[in-house]
Amino acid sequence: MSEWKPKRFWNAATVQEGEEGFSVTLDGRPVRTPAKAELQLPTRAMAEAIAAEWDAQENVVDPLTMPFTRSANAAIDKVRTQHAEVADMLAGYGDSDLLCYRATYPDALVARQAAEWDPALDWAEAALGARLVPVAGVVHQPQDPGALERLKTLTHEMDAFRLAAFHDLVGLSGSLVLGFAAARDWRDAQEIWTLSRLDETWQEEQWGRDEDAHAQAERKKAEFMHAKRFYDAAR
């Protein structure tokens, strides 16, 4: 049996500005989240992106074609209700950041990781006030508590919408530093995503591409790029 999808019942999606921000209405009726909260948005840019998604629906509503709507729903229904827990979880990536665990061989991979990842750690020290130290091997070594506390503070400062996007920037890249780097425009989001895939790219160069793994990586890349767009729209 195919999954039921609601039919389009409205003529036009419009953006409304109010005291609490921006909302999207369908023929004057406000869009609500799955938990029935009104979709109150922090910026006009985000509201316009969501309105465009609703306007683009044809005969039936397909949530898979509405990433901004889905992200806003998650921010309101999930992240806002457990903001501290989400922020703590993401800040925890700092103590085991992808960029800090380096190969011990071969020398070419060791050199590539240093050349491509060290600048991100240097940027984090200068821009975020937190120095994380790389280690050789995969055995956990704790980072400086002061640096971790600084990163935790910065994570907690995000509102629910930015934190929802940041969740995907960090989770998909495996790096708190790269999540901040993308959010703060250190480099182009495409380049930051490529940095997060350094080890996988190395393996492909040595052994060839696994098509299934490549397809999965491309899906994650698309999600990462959307998270960056959603973060930007929340500012």
C-alpha cells in the first residue's frame, strides 16, 4: 500500500510579519508544525523559503521536497523543547573531534591531514578562542577543558533554528570545528565538506570508489549544504 499524502488545498502561500517574527499562511491560515505549534520564524528569508516550498507543491504535499519546512519543524518541535541537551551533545564532539585524530601512516596521508586540517584548528583558536590539539592514532586523549568549555558556551548561545542547522553541520561532518567553520563562513561550505571527507577520499584514491558508499556520501553532502543554507537563513 502506498503512503498516503495530503492533497493541496490552498491557492497561495504568503509570508506574514508579526510581533514574534514571520509566519507562513495558506490562504490566510497559518502553517503549523506536526506538534501543532504555529510556524513562527526568525527571518523573512526563512519564511520566504518555506512559502516557496509550499507554493511548489502540486497535487499532493511531498515533505521530501520541503527541506526548509522540515528543518523549521525540527527546530520548533524538537530542538526548542530540549535546547540544553542538544547543545551539550553537539559540544561533546569537541573532545573527540574528527580533525584531532590523525593517521600514523602512510606518510602521505599524515602529511595531507596536517596540511588540510591544521588550518581549521588554527582558525578555531583565532576565531573561537579554543585550541584543540591533534593526536596520532585513535585512542582518545582529552582536550583542554578551557577550550571545550569555550566551545560549549558558543554552542549554547545559538537559538533553536541555528542549533537545528548546526546539529546537521556537526553530525554530518563529524567535527565541531568544521561545524563552526561552516556556520561562520571560514571557507566555502563545499570546501569544508571536502575537508570532512579527507580520509574517505584517500581510500578512494588508493582502492577505487565504492558506488554505494559514494551515493550515501552524496546524500549526506546534500544534507550538509542544506543545513548551511538553513543556518544562513536563520541569521
